[in-house]
Amino acid sequence: MGQNPYDFYRAYAAALRHVIKARFQSKPAANRQLGHGSSIVALCRDALNLLRSPARVDTAVIDPCHVTELARHTPGVRHVSRVRLHGSPTEAWVDLVIQVNPTLNTAQAHAIAQEIEQRIMTEMPAVVEVLVHIEPAPIERPLWKRVAQTVRLLADTARIGIHHLHVHKEPDGSLTVTLHAEVSADLTLAEAHNIVDGFEAKLRLLLPEVGAIVTHIDPVVTALEFESGTIRHEDEIRNQIARCIEQIAGIESCHSITFHQIGRKIMATVVVTQPPDQSVRESQHLAEAIRSAVLAQHRQISEVLVHIEPALHTCPRQR
């Protein structure tokens, strides 16, 4: 029955089910292979004898490849791990293992198993019973996602804030990781680089497939600065930015513009509305185009934060 004891017990359970079904449904062909007792001991003995019996299903009658194809083409099945056939050419039972999405609930997985049983028994009249074992399929993650998740997990463990994380594939097939690491602004340049160098060294051990790691150090101010002062010509600047946004994103797309002056720096936060069915990729490109255009047009503005939101007819325009 194989090297794995679990396989034997699973096959024995299937055999016992077959014996019980044959005994109490009075199937003559099946009963010829069994004894006449109906006690628990007799049923278990008959199941063991059937399991040990050299008789197997004739592959000309029951084709295991056909069973595999029927199961594999059932919606929800990701892989058929194993198919076993037992019994006789006229009274056969099928034992198979399938893999499904691990996020399915019990009812969904049971429905898939029932569909497989019905398909096999409809297509193959010689099959009297089908036993379907369900296993979770391995979770498949794209390489770039696995790399990004590893970087974020290590950064979180090392208590290093990161942003602007990107994974690129080079022409030679190697991967390059670029990111911004946040360190205290009070550190010296040498101290900051020691922290980043140690972080990159650990990443290379965990991700040998990554060829290059480029880390930009961003200082994090530990003490908050207060917003102060007024912005000269604020209304004029706001209208200029609004016209710039509408040239790029469309008429009535500029929802709001807010300014913050901290020290000598002026930061602008803009909210832009777009069709709800627009992709995230398109929205990201649009936000970057708006940010670049505003920074090029207004030298006094040091940073622009662009938020793309789905357009709602009930959302009033504010400036």
C-alpha cells in the first residue's frame, strides 16, 4: 500500500465504505467477493481481504487517465495528486486525491468533491463508488511579491521604516531592489550607513536571487515642526495648480488643493478624481505626471502629495 502509513489507512477506509455499501445495498456482483457476516468484525475482515486481494480493475474498462482528466477539468480543482482503482471490471471503486484553493471553505470544497463524484460515475457506469480526498494546494506567489514581502518583513523586524520599494528585473535576468530607508536625522552619516549596510547584508543572505540592492537614506525628524507663516499669493498659486491638473487629468478633476508651510518649505496636497474603473497603474502614472508638472511650474513648492480618488457624483468640488 505504499511507504506512507496514512495511505494505507485512507485506502482501508475507502475499502470499508465499499464493503458496507455492497452489503446493505445487496449488490450481487460485489457480494460474490465478500463473506456473509454483517457484524463489525466481519465487515472489517472483508474490507481487509478486499484490500489485499490481487484482483484489480482492468485498465481497459477503467482508464485512470480518464479519471484524472474528469477530475482535473472540474471547476475549482488545481491538481490531481493520485488516482487508485480497486475492485473488478464490473464493480469498481475509485480513490483519488485532489488539491484546491486553500482559501475555500468546507462547503465549497465539499461541492467540488461532489461534482467530481457525479462526473466519474456518470461517465463510467462500472464505478460504484468514488472517494475524493481534498488537500490544500500550495500557495503560489510571484517571485517579485515574495522578494518584496521578505524585504518588508526584515525591515519590520529590524525596526527600519521603508517606502518606495521596487523590484526590477534586469536584462540579464537578475533582480534589483530599490528602496528608501528611514533613519533618525540625529545620526551621523557613518552611523546611518552602518545600519543600512547591515540591513542589506541580511537581505542578500535571505534573497540570493537579488543581484543588487540600492538603498536611499531618508532622515526622519524626531521632533515635530509647527506650521507657521502665510503663503504669498496663495489663491493665485492654487488656481494655477488647478488649471495644471485639469490639463493633465481632465476638466473638473481637481477636487481640492491644500498648502502647508513648515519652515521654508511649502507642501501641497491635492485630491484628484478619476473614473472608478480606472486601473491603479494608470492612476499611479497620472499622479506622478501631476506631481512632476506642479514641481516644475512652482519652484517654491518642495513637495506635492497627489491622492487619486474614484469620482462620485455627490462629491462637491472644493478648493
